[in-house]
Amino acid sequence: MKQRTPWTATLVAALALTAAGCGSASGPGNSSGGSSDKLVVWDWKSGDAKAAGYVQKAKADFAKKHPGVNVEFVAQPFDQYYTLLGAAIQSGKGPDVILFNGGGQIRDRADALAPLDSYVADDKQRLAGWDAFTKDGKIFAEPVTLQGHPIYYNKDLYQKAGLNPDAPARTWDDFVKNCGAVTQKTGARCFSLGNKEGIGIQFWLSALGSAVLTPQEYDDWIAGKRNWSSPDVKKIFELWKQAGDSGLNTDGANSTAMFNDAFAAFNSGKAANIIGLMSDVGHWKDFAEFLTPEKVGVMQAPLVNPAAKPSLAYDGGIGYAVAKWTKDPKVASDLVRSLTSTDALKAFYLDGGAIASDTTIDTAEGGPAVKTIVSAVKTGKPALHVALSSKTIDLMGRLSQQLLSGSITVDEVLQQLAASDTTG
């Protein structure tokens, strides 16, 4: 694990009491207690109505293999999730199976997890997105979804502005010109942006990065050889600031929550474009419910650097891991495999619109937007922000807010991120 501040017994107890008063949240004490006939799962998805069919299918699959083992899902609030999980890890007890975001969140906590390589070999070919849940050559979770950052656009607004809704701009300069036409004709802004949580910059970096960095710079970044003083890296953050300064974004980005206020603004026609997700909120299915499927467009990142090669940024999105303290890792791993079974993931796709990790699921009936996304996956690359540690991601979020407010320069931001990336 990365360095973490020690948790005092008082703080752990306080977190447990706090969690007890937060709806379905449960503190570190909610665990299977090493029981051989019960497994406890922590996540932030199982309480969602759109995930009900997914959970039901997964539990049914697991019951066939282990009919005497009960499974309890504890849906935690996402804004407290990793804090509660940190307390559980420090106490050395908690849930048996744990949901993680891919990337830094799971890699920073890999020491608390059981490697799954010996249990999941039969799933390697069927599922995609493994790299986001791997550290030092070991697999620590099975991917449930693929997560990426397409640029969605409202075809209706483009048409009202006199633009061809089926031919979005291919370069950044043309994209900005089109945004100006949309604003002039409809009053809608270019981007719907929510950065209250500091998440907007993650979407920006990963969605636009392949249109700015050269392919070699991109591959080096993912491999951990990041040059924060590169002019191309600097350009990504300059564009972030310029978009805010020139009024391309919806008002009050730093006070607007990405989840779900920014998405709601896009759905209501307040902006022509949004960098969203491909799974399983703020995505093609959600937008189609408001705009209709035919009006939801997906565009390639507009080219900034002629030497760049735009591609869809995606990784394993969320995945289930096994805590190292669980009594029987094999049984817990069987539950993870049930949570990534084809029937369960198909239900997650159909009910919630998740782009599942299972490459055998047919998405042909999903509509034009999902068709474009799935096609782009074939040439996609890992998301730039997922390669960063959670410490550096958190810092980037805070600094991005300061960039939008004008209280820091791009050079100062890059210096701080370089230092964090080196020590984090």
C-alpha cells in the first residue's frame, strides 16, 4: 500500500458510528467475522434499482456452487466509501468481497487484498479490462464493467445551429467554432462541466489527452514515464483553463457536482457537449432517456496536435476484489466470478446500460451511441488519469479548481503534480 496516515481507535469507532446513521451504510464492524457460511460484500451499486437484476443473477449463480453460504450486500454511500474502507483495512477486518474503481484506488490498497490469479484463469479470455485491477503482475479484482470517457453531443442543438449533426468537428479549432455557432443560435454552452468534486479534470485529461499527446508520449505516460514538463502535457491543462476563461463551460463549474448536476444540465440542453462515461451513469443510456437515442452523438476527441492520434480512453471500470482476511479465499473468489458471470453482466447491461467487461455480450440493439462506443473500444487505450495514484488524482482535482478560479498558474499546477507523481 501507499503510505497512509495511521487511524486511531477513536477515529475508527467514530467512522463506524457515522456509518450506522447513514442509511444503508455500515462501518468496519460489519463483516462476516470469519464465518464459513456467510460472505459480506461492500459496494456502492447493489442498492441501485438498476442493479437489482444484476445482483439477483449473481447470487443465483453463486448459490448453485455454494448453496449453504449466505451472501449479504451492504451498499455504502460512494462519498464515504473509501474512507469507510480505509477504516476497515486499518482494523484488519471487514467485508469479504469489495468493489473497487480501477486504477489507483485498488492499487493503493492491494496489500489488503488476496491475489486472484489462481482463481480467475478461466475468465481471462472472456473478460476485458484486467490491467486496471493489476499491480506488480498480480490480479486483485475481476472487471465488471469497462469505463471510459466519450465526448457526447446533442445532435438536436447542432442541427439548430445549422451544423451537420452527423459530422462533428475533427480538429479543436473547428470544434470551438462549432461551439460558438451553437451558443449564438441556441444559447447553449459548449461543455456541461461539474468540478465540485474535482472529477471534471479527470474526464478532461483522459478524453482529450490522446488528441494532444503523441502516441509515444501517451504510451510512456501509461507506463509510468510521465514528463510533466512536456509542452503537450502543459497544453492539456492550458486548454482546461482556457475553456473556463473563455466561457465554453456552463456557469459555476466548481460549485456544480458532476454526479449528477452536470449530466442533468446536458440532458436539459444547457450545453451541446459533455465528457461523460460509457458505463453506467452519465452515459449513453441515461442521455437517451432525455434526448432520445437518435439525438445522442459520440465524437472522437478533436485533434489539437497534428502528431497525435485520438482514441477512446477506457479501462476496467469497477471490479470486485477479495479481502486478504476472508476465511476462504476460494469461496469468496467464486462469488467474484459469479458477479462477473455472463448472465449477471448481461442484466447489468440491459437494465443499467453498463458496458460490461464480458466481450461475448451482444450490444447491437443498444442504439447508435453505444454502437460507436463499442466500435471505438477496439482501438482504445488506457485512460491517462487511471495510471495515476489516488494521491495524485486527489491533488489534481484540487488544483483544477484553482485553475478555474484563477488562483494558480498552469506551471505551478504541473510542478506540484510532478512532485506528487514522483513521491506518491
